[in-house]
Amino acid sequence: QPCSCCKKTIRTPKNPYTRHQSAARSLPNSFFVKDDAELRYGLSVNKLVEVSDGRGYRIDRLKYSKAVLLPEVRDLLEDMGNDYADALEGTDSEGTVFRVTSMTRTDDQQRSLRRRNRNATRSKSTHSYGASFDIAFMDRANDDANCNRPTREIEKLLVRYQNEGKILIIPEG
């Protein structure tokens, strides 16, 4: 069973969504991805890059988003994955990865998601700028490991990255 990574299992300070939106718009390559044509354009000019599984993380089957991010956000995800894997190295939780459950959404995907997810914003989502990704679970490498260490390590990682000004956290239920 996966370990959950939500506001019920970790304690992290929440940032106002308006601050999150402002940060997303201010990234160097940021642009609003209205539809699939703009998503393809972003990929063709390298404003967006494809993302695949990496050390310390894996990409879930994405239903309401595409596995693409701004290049600097993909690099951040890779750094976080490496730091998470390093933190678990040599423990009974070694090999546990965090699961990325959402990335870049078109405006249409955001509207569809809003119909079924009360956390989905009605305003312009930071996911539509290629600037956000969601972490919902940690997948344990073996059944002997419990959820305590992976949960505490992801919490420490998120808080450290936020304190360093690299991310803004918005915990969801």
C-alpha cells in the first residue's frame, strides 16, 4: 500500500494560492497553456519539456494533465527526487519513491477536473503554466517498510525547499 502525502499526514505551512499564481506567472518561460495546440507549441520551442520517472519519484497515470513542465520546474523535480532518495538511502525505506499525480493542464483539463475535485481552482491554475506538480503518495519499495520514515522525509524535504524559496506548498486533503 502507498503512504499518503496530504494535509492529514504531514504538517506543512500553506501558502496563499494568489502567491502561488504570481510565482508561476513570473517564471522565465512561463505562459498560459490554454489548449493542446499551445501545449504542442510550448514543447516545440522548448518552453515545456517532457517528464518521465526519475530517481526518487515516479509519474502516475495522469488523467487530467500531461507529463510536461517548464524546464526549470522539471529540474527542480529531479533535484527533489534525488534529495528524497538520498534521505532514504541505507534505511529500511530505501527505494521508496514519491508519486507525482498531476502536472501541466490545459484550461479544458482544468475545467473537467473542477467538476470532480473540489480542490481544483476556478481561477487560472498554476498547473496551466507548467509550474506545478502534485505529490500525493509515496510508494514503498517493499512491504517491510512502514510509512513513518517516508512520510517524515517528504515533509522535511518540502519544508526545506519552501524555506529555501524553491517551492510554495499547498497541502490538499
